Amino acid sequence: MKASRIAQLLIVVAAAGFISACTSSGNTLPQATTRSSLTTNIDDYSYLIGPGDSLSIFVWRNPDVSGSFLVRPDGMITTSLVEDIPVSGKTPTALARDLEQELGKYIRDPIVTVSVAGFNGPFSEQVRVIGEASAPRAVSYTEDMTLLDLMIQVGGLTEFANGDGAKLIRVVGGQQIEYSVRLDSLIKDGNISDNVDILPGDILIIPEAWF
């Protein structure tokens, strides 16, 4: 247990060093209930396929080439007719059109539908939570995700967390921007005004409270 706490402290210390390299933290995120200029990207969001995703590919009138396929770590899949198709970073619709083009070499006018059964997404589409969360990990982004949704995914805060000292790191215009978020106020006090929108690629860092 002591070793685990030491490991968590090292993570938070490393995160603090990462924060120091970001732009200053006097920035305020918009509430999740408002759709400001910072949330425009959410309105245009389309899921991108990533390694570990489970894809269901249906080729109309061709059950032999339809099926379920797991995206390999190299971002590719192999079907019965086409080997090593790059799929990572594509939307399901874009992949369906690419498959129609490839399968058209073997099948007359193929019609392809692609759906995602198991979601991981590429790293750029994931949201990372480190520090004093009950289950810190990378979470697959979903459309309209909020800070509260994210905290539910990681099991809330530990008893050692300084929730109101948490920082959210986001890339805006090619720059890493640091925002202050108030997790204690949101989770423990139920202050919904502290609920903010989450974007793909965000990093949430939750420090330990120094008693």
C-alpha cells in the first residue's frame, strides 16, 4: 500500500512538471451547458477508429467477406479479400468508402457499411486522467462528454485528492493551455456550474491534498 502511494506521488510530481511547461492557468473553461467558441469542435465531432476497436463490416449480398474485425496495434485490419487495410484515424463512413473502392476490384459495385462495436479510438481521441482518481486511466472520448461524465468513468476522487486544485490541459491553436477545474465543488457540493465540456486529447491532472 505504501509503495502504491509513493508511485501515485511520483505521477503527480511528474504531472506538476508537465503543467509548468504549459501556458499560465488563469483561464476559465465554459460550462457544459453553454456552447461557446471553445466547444465548436464538439458540434462537428465524428468518431475516429483506433487500435483495439472492434469493427463490424457488412458487405451487401456478400456475407463471405462480411464479419467482425479487430483493429491491430499497427492500425490495420485484414479481410478475406484485402490484406493490411489502414483504418486508424478514419471515420466509419470514410472506411466504408475506402473498402468499397478496394473490394470493387473483386466484387461488382460493392455496398459496405462499417460500425464500431468496441471503442478505444486513437490516442489523439482519448482523454487521460492521472493522479488522485479512483481509477486513473485513458478514457475513450464520446460526443458531448463533460467533466462529470469523465469523473464517473474513473470512479470519482480518492480520499487523498485535492479536487479543487485539479488542472485540465488542452491543446488550443497548437498550444497547450492549462485550465483550473473544481472537482470537489462539482462532485461533493453538486455545483453544476463547475461542470465543463471535455474535448478529445484533454489531460486531467488531480493532485494530492497536503494535509
